[in-house]
Amino acid sequence: MSALIEDVLVTCPYCGEVMELDVDCTGGDQTYYEDCQTCCVAVQLVIMVDDRGNLASATARRDDE
């Protein structure tokens, strides 16, 4: 059984600090923005979920990538 909410650590592409996120895997693949808790810049988050509803990957990207 897959977890509905996954705790994920990603690195802010702007300041390099680690961001802790709670990712809802029930929504499938997602792309959204969340402000870095350290530098307050909006970071694009790309969440990929596999066929069984498990978190496959979480990537933090700059808006200009």
C-alpha cells in the first residue's frame, strides 16, 4: 500500500538550502510552485508518481530552466 503523503527533501536551486515538503501522492504527477523557506523565492516543483501511487521523484527547479 502506498503512502498518501510523502515527506520529501529537495534542495532550493537558488540558495542551496534543503526544503522539507509534504507531497500528496493521490494527485498523480504534479508541477507547482512553493516558496523556499529560506530565501523566499518561488521554486518550481515537479512531482512524479508511479502507477501504484508511490512517489517516483521530486525535483526542485529554477523558474528559468
